Amino acid sequence: MPDAAVNSTPVPEAARTHAEDLGSFVTASPSSYHAAAEVARRAEAAGFTRLDEDAAWDVEPGGRYVVVRDGAAVAVVVPPSAGATTPFTILGTHTDSPGFKLKPRPTTGGHGWQQAGVEVYGGPLLNSWLDRELELAGRVVTADGTEHLVRTGPFARIPQLAIHLDRAVNDGLALDKQRHTQPVFGLGDVADADVLAALAASADDGAGVDPAEIAGYDVLVADTQAPRAFGAGGALWASGRLDNLLSTHAALVALLGADPAALSGVAVLAAFDHEEIGSGSRSGAAGPFLEDVLVRVSTALGADDVDRRRAFSSSLCVSSDVGHAVHPNYPERHDPANHPVAGGGPILKINANQRYATDAHGAARWAAACAAAGVPSQEFVSSNTIPCGSTIGPITATRLGIRVVDVGAAILSMHSARELTAVVDPWYLSRAMGAALTL
């Protein structure tokens, strides 16, 4: 589809409303732990029942449920007619984003500056994090085992070296991941500063916690600039953490809006953590979280192991992660025949080496979903000279044996502190997801 055709139609008001709600979701989710909590909060507000993993579950046909494990969340809608061999339709996403994570002994600095010690998390575009007002966000656990969500608000900044001190900077910026990425947050002697005290004061209960009682923490760095529409006709959308809160929000909206009686199977949102670092954790796609939930749900519906395998054989996982729109300044980096454009609808991700799990049957199911939702669609495949990344899709297919189709929304500046998409594409994606739940 030519670029001019994509931009010839005004942005529908429903797409703007969806984008604004996406902005609220991103703002509420500076870390994977906050994102999982926000999924649960929205689900419970819509009438879902919160389940605890260490308790017995009372799952029934017609019920709606949500469970959180660390920075991951799984939400389930059970059709009224569900039984032992009812298949699952899973919308799979992830809650984490590339960036930085707070190190042990996090208070550091020198030369009159107080700094936070951070470690690179995943594969961020390091230069995009320079000269931004950043916050620390995540969870702390006190000595009694109580977990608190924390977020400081604008707190720190990774300052760039002035051009006067590096005249060749515009010929090639080289950042040392240890020496050049430690953010400043205050002035004075390091002995007078305490990053953990700032975290303790920002605890979600409003009263704060005693810094001396913090026995462990998982704290990330997040950009604080608000998401917003901009550009000609307000058609562009800029935000931090679109990878992959865009997909998580789209899937959540689709699930919350689903009519249980119209579902073709048990509808599931599986929002995993740790995708950016390989998914190998108890809350990642390579871990047991999704399988644990599916087993407990199917058992409640009367399934034994054989029934469950029958259900899995006819189930589908729509694995959704952002993908690459063609970059207008670097078109040679893309496949010459397949050019996904912003505003052109969801992308179907295909890779011969199964870095994406899409096969012919999955592609046909996704095409039917897009047609049923009345949204355009397009394909993405990498240039043969540039290997593609991967998603939770192949991991989920390998772990569960469920057919997977990999999809997403086209963006620019992937893994930047602030990414770019078209206002219409998150809405298109959510609509197609909603249709997939009923086919």
C-alpha cells in the first residue's frame, strides 16, 4: 500500500480514543511489575475475579479471572458452554522493555555528583536514553516479605558529553555501557545520598517504607515523557515502552470487550515478563506460568491429560510484539518486496528459520481475523542480509505444542527510550485480536 494512501484518510475518533487509553496504560506501567498490576486492576474493575496461585481455584463456565505472577499477568474468559476439550485462544504479549536495571549498592558518584548504579537490561538504543528525565520504578521487598511497588517520578538523567569536549561525536557516538550510562540524580557527597531511601519514600501505599527494611528489589529505569499524538493530522504517536505495552494494551482491550457467549474457545491474555532478555524465568514465556494456568482452568472444566492435549491441538496463540515499519531514511535495510508501513494495519511476521512461529494455517487464521474486524493487514519478513529478532511465539509453540501466529504493529525507533507508531495501528491490532477470539 503506498504511503500516500495510508495517510489520505483522517484518523478515526475511535483510534484516537484507543491511543489515549494506551497512553494512560503506558504511564501507569513504568515497569513490568506495574504493567502486570495495571492489567489486574483493569480486569478486576471490569468484573474479573482475582486468583491467587497458592489458593484453590473455583473456575466455572462463564467466569472471568486474572492472576499475577511477579511482572506477568494472565487473564481468562471462560465461555458459558466450555467443557473438557474446549480449545484456548491465547493473546500472548510481554510487559518488559529494554533499558536499565538498578544494581546492588546502587548509590554511587563522584566529582560533586550523586549517581545511581545501573546495569543494561536487554538491548536498548543507548544514545536514546541520554539527556532525558528518568524515573526509577519497580518493586521492593521488605524483611517481612511484603512487596511494594515503587516509582520515584522524574529523578535521574544520563548526561551527554558536550560537543566541545568531543569534537568527533557527530562522526560516531561510542558509549561505554559501564562508564557512560550511570545517571546523575543529585549534588553533593555520595555519603549523603541514598537511592534506596528515595525508593522507600515512593512506595505505593503512600506512607513509604523504612529504607533499612528493604531486603531486595527489582527496579528499572523508565522515561517520564508523556505519550502523545503529533504530526500532520495528529496521525503519529510517540511513547516510551511501545515495545511491548502497545500489544499488551491491545490484547487487554480485546479481552475486556469480549462477549463470553461469542467466544470460539477459552480466551486468554498471557502477558509475560523478561522477553527482552530471553524469556527464561518463572514469569517468562519459557517458564511454566501459562501452562500452570491452562492446566488449572482445563482441570476445573473436567479435563484429564488426554482431554487437555486434544484442546491444545485445536488451540491458537496470537503472539503479538511490535515490528519494523520501513524506515524512510534506511529503506535498503528492509526486504525489497515486503514493506510494512505505519498506518497500514497489523503486520504478520514470517521467518523461514522459525524466529517467528507463523505457518500457513496460522497465517490463514490471522487473515480471517483481520477481514472479520474490517482492518487492513500486511506482511513482514527480514532482508536476507539482516537476521530478525524473535518473540514469545516460538517459545510458546515449543513449550505447549499450540499453533502460534506472530503478529504486531509496525513502529520506528524500536528499543529507543521513545518509540514511534501510527495512531491507527494499535486500534487496528486490538480489533483484529478481538475478532481472533471469536473465529
